[in-house]
Amino acid sequence: MTKHIVLGKQVHNRICQFRLGLLLIVLLASAPTYTLASDAIPMYDKGANTFYISGNIRGLGPTEFMVDTGSGYTTINQNTLEILLEKGQATYVKQLTGILADGQRNTYPVYRIASIRLGESCVLHGVEAAVFPGNTRHILGLSALKKVGEFTFAFTPPQLRLSNCEKAAT
């Protein structure tokens, strides 16, 4: 009699474990899945250890960005801003007083750019960009890089790895 009770408990425990495992499989299968897209964007050096990536600003077209992890804001130039405003792709946000690398303190307007594509497929929406006068280069700064969550600046091979990218429509 004792042997049957012990065996009965073992069988009961195994059935419970099986049911629990089956329930876990069903729950995992029915749970929504999220894919964190990751992009590795090739960088190229234009000399003086400054790295650039290709990109596209909606309303402007193909462009390049100098990658600057020390810059708090992405920057565009006044010429680019005029094109974006004409096409309804930028909105004024605020004035920003910034200190440049040479220590100079200036005030710049900040605009929200509708959409920027980095590399071939990483799309960022609503990027705040400081506007520099004239036709200066575009800078990819932290206001854009924060939108991807994590990023890695790699030297071998030179590439910018971005996580949490929205994929461009193909």
C-alpha cells in the first residue's frame, strides 16, 4: 500500500511538471514578440581621425554625417534648414546656448527634423538638431544617437553599430 502511494505521488508530480511545462510553452508561443533591429553602418575616415556615415534627411536627400559622440546635438546647416522648412520637414523647438570645441559660446536655433535615415535602413523620427550658419557639415550627435538606445563605435572595421532602429520601408 505504501509503495502505491509513493508511486502515485511520483506519477502525480510528473504529470504536474508536464502540465506546467506545457503551459509555459503555450504562454511563450502566444506572447507577442519584439525584434530589436540592429544596424552596422560603415564609417569612413576623411582624415584627422574624423569618421563619417552616409545618411538621408527626409526633404533633403542623401547626405553624410560626421559622427561626434561628444556633441550633445545633431547639427545641420542653415542651407539645409531652409530646404527642410520649405518642404515642411522641420519645426522650431527652442534656442540653445552652446559652447563649441574652441570654447566659444554661441546661441543656435534648434529644430525638430521629421526623419533621418542613417546608413541604408535605420530611421530616426523627430531628431532635434541645432542649426549652424552657412554651409557647414552635418554632425550626428547625441540627440540622434540617444534615440537608438545603445550604440557602439568600432574601429576594426570602422562602423557604427546601432540598436533599436526602425527599419526603412523597402
